[in-house]
Amino acid sequence: MMVTNLCTSPSSTITLRADKWVNITTVPSKIGMKYWINVYVNVTGGTISIIGADGDINARQRVSYKMLINNTSPVSMCYHVKSGSPTVTVTDMLLCSFDEYQANKAVLDSLQYFTGDTMPLA
């Protein structure tokens, strides 16, 4: 398996902000590129929806989704508040090309615990 993690500090904790895009890496994006994002999200004090991901989140859970890039800024995450006044952090991040994800889908989907530091970094 060869997957390059484009997240520059995968095990760091990043606090997201409601309705604001927050960078999860410093690596510039490529317009038209499809990325696979896999992060551990911790939501306290409310319920959110992450742009691009399915369903509402109100606890700790791993979230994965595909993102098509339309700018050259580093990949970011954004959420909307569904209820309460949530605090949202992400850590243990994997950001790779969607092609790499598809080539290694069975292994990546089977990972129950992932720090992000175990993959080669960009």
C-alpha cells in the first residue's frame, strides 16, 4: 500500500469554526483534483453537519468524504451548526488523492484507529 498523506501535521488538533473554512493542511490544492478526507471529529455542546460529509455529528467519530477542489488554497473543512453551541475539533487526519484512496480502499476502510503519522507525508 502506498498512500501519501497530504496533511502536513496529521496528529495535530485543529479547532474548526462555524461557517468558516479552516485549513487542515498547508499543501496547496490543485484545481479539479479529487481528494479523500478522513478525520477524527470531536463535537461537544451541540450538533453539526460538515460540508461534504453525510449526516449530522454530535459526538466523537471518524468522518470520511470526497472533495472536488475548485481553488489552489490548502484543503479546508467547514461546518454548519444544527443545534446548540458546539465546539468542534479534528485530529488524526488523512488527506490523499481520491485515486490513491480507491487503489487502497479495502485497507483504508478497515482502519479502525489511525493517527495519520503512519503514512508517508507530502
